[in-house]
Amino acid sequence: MSAAQSWLFVPGDSARKIERALQGDAHALIFDWEDAVAPAAKAAARQTTAAALAAAGAPAGRCWIRVNALSTAYFDDDIAALPGAAIAGVVLPKACGVRDIERLGAVLEQCERANGLAAGVLRIVAIVTESAASVLALSEFRAPVSRLHAVMWGGEDLAADLGVANNRETRHDAHAAYRAPFQLARNLTLFAAAAAECLAIDAVFTDLHAQDALLAESAAARADGFGAKAAIHPDQVAVINRTFAPTAQERMWAQQVIAALDQQRGGLAVLNGKMLDAPHLRLAKRILSR
């Protein structure tokens, strides 16, 4: 299955926005029961999301639910209300280290059994930089973790945890870079994803009107190794899809690398005067999987 490159957050309490998102071009949809929903509306959001997915008959592989954090009073009710057969898995906010992923995995295993789902079908996307403790725990990700499909970083909650009013450099345009602590969190997320052999998802871009800045940030994320980017508005999706899609030149290179190494039955090969070996093969397969 190709990895989704655009991940759109959608308020879980709005049937209209859910319907619009399902008709759009985002590769993955995160129906949000956490920050986008007021405490008094959480029960209604669970019902609204489930009803909208059932009515649309949406493909499960595209749909995810962001539940409330493990430590909240809403988490158990979120899990009990999951439309398991209609989703690919759960997005876990405020995730802190491998133990939180494993704890959620155990809960999802019970959910699968209760709903007659195949074992392991529900996967996890973890948002892993929303507190200082979470950033420090990124070094725990040193091998694949069961059910973990992707890790995502974000700088908004982290800014609140650090007591920082602005997580970007002070500039008068939308191209301002993240401040050093947030760059660190971003970079550590990349390393954690590579070590865990899962997808790295770049943070949302919060300025809805700065399309040029979104394009620049998406291109930088792709160049650094992120395989996807999150979005908070449907108008951001086209830019992300276009930026993260492999170019014709990249696809041609990947195909040539695979063919060259296949002829040599592994080991070493030469393409256009440059040596190829196992790391090039891994990169080529990753490009073609997008």
C-alpha cells in the first residue's frame, strides 16, 4: 500500500466538514475528537463521526480518529465509540515514548476482539512532540513498534509546555523558520521514524492564506526526509500532494537502480558512473512506494 502523503485534520463534530473531506483529495483523513471539539460536544462528536462514515461508506484505509489523550477522562469513551470497521486506526495525541504506544496497542487489541475485527488491523499514528517529556522520550524509538504506522511532530502544544509565545523566528512574513527548540523536536521526530521504520509526518502549517510559504515548508520537509505533511484546511491539500509526489525523474532513477541491482543479484552495481549498493536500493523502493 502506498503511504499517504497528505493528512487532513477534520473536526469530528461537523457532519458537513466530514462529508466535504471525504469528497476531497487528502490521502488520509483524521477525524478529530480532541482539540477541535469542546468538552461538552465530545459525546455528540463520536456519534456524528460514526454516522457520517457509515452513511458515506468511506474506505477504512483512508480514515483515522484522533482520540483524546490517554490521561484524559474522555479516552475510555473514545475507544468504546470507535467505528472500528470504518477506520484504519487511531491518532494518539500527547504520546510520550514507546510505553504509551504499547498501552494504546493493548487497548486496541481488546477493541478488535470486542468488534470481531482481525487482530492487528487497527494501527497507530502518534503525535510525539507535544510536551518536553515527549521530546526527550523520542530516543526510545530504536526499533519497529507494534501497530505504529507513523509519528507526527507538532509545535503548538510544545510551545505552551515551554512557555513560548511564538514558536517561529520573529519576522514580518510567513516564511519564518521555527525557533531552535522546535527544530530540535522536528529533527528528532525524523530520527525516531527512521529507527522505528515508520512514516514521518511533518507538522501542520497554521497560516491558511500563505500558500507560497506552505509550498516552501512542504518542500523542505520532503527534502529532509518527511514522507508526509499534516493539513488543517482542504485548501492546503493540493500543495502537499503536489510537493510530496515523486517526480518522473525520481521514479525513473528508482526503476533504474532496482533493475541494475537486480541484474547483479544484489551486491554492487554501477549507474551513470556511480556505484550503487543496498542503501540506494532501499531509497529506490521507498520512492516507488509513494
